[in-house]
Amino acid sequence: MKRFVLLLVGASLCNITMAMGMHDFSGRATVISSEPAYVEVNRPEQVCGYTQPEASSPAAGTAGTLLGGLAGGLLGHQVGNGRGNTAATIVGAIGGAMVGNHVANNIGQQSQQNCVMQNHWVREPQGYRVTYRFNGHVFTDTLPYDPGNELNVRISVEPAP
């Protein structure tokens, strides 16, 4: 009795799908070729580097030394009294010249970071380009997997207008 009910239900489903004009079944196709398929994708990247500024000219160092020596000498002259005034002026001039030279040669000498966006093209797998034969016809599709030697196919048949 159980078998009879299952047979009756199966026949009813078959009749319903036929009445709706839908006739689907599956089959096996022979795979002719299967090759990985790739797509080119741009993945832009930010690339950063550091640049060193150009060295200052010798004239800039000389000017810094002279200006620093002059300023240091004037400050030293203001500090000293009597005989110490000459010594303070000389020491101020030497110290000012050293500081002026250092400042003139190092202004703008810090490295700078520069960043640019660059195109970075990569090949990414898209799936497998599969060519297969079914019922004497050759088809080609892209599948997300390598099917091997055979491929399950779904066949749908309906009346043509």
C-alpha cells in the first residue's frame, strides 16, 4: 500500500509539471577542456617615499657665518666691560659665527615624505572556462569549479511557439 501511495504521488507530480509545460531532467556531458579563467583587476596602492632636499649653496653657509658672527660680536660687546669687553666680543663673534653657519646649512634640510597613488594590476581567478559536449552539441561556460571529465547538466524542454 505504501508503494502504491508513493507511486501515485510521483505520477501526480509528473502530470502537474507536464501540464505546466515544464519538462526538466538532468544528464551527463563530456568535458572537452577546462582551463582557469582570469580577470585583470586594478588594486591601486599608495606608495610613499622620502626625498632629501638639495644641499644649500656655499654662499648660504658663508652668509650665515658672517651674519651669525656679527650678531654674536654685537651681543658679546654689550655683555663685557673694560678689558673683558674685547674678550666677550671675540667669544660672541666666534660663537655667533658657528651658530649662523649651522643654521644656514641646515635650514630646510629635513627629509620630506611624498606619497602617490599607483595602479597595481593583478590577475584574479574568475573560475574555469569549460567546453563540453552534450547530445552532439558543444557548449562553453564559465564555472566556479573544475568539473573533471564529466559534467552534470540540467535540460529543460518546452514547446516552441
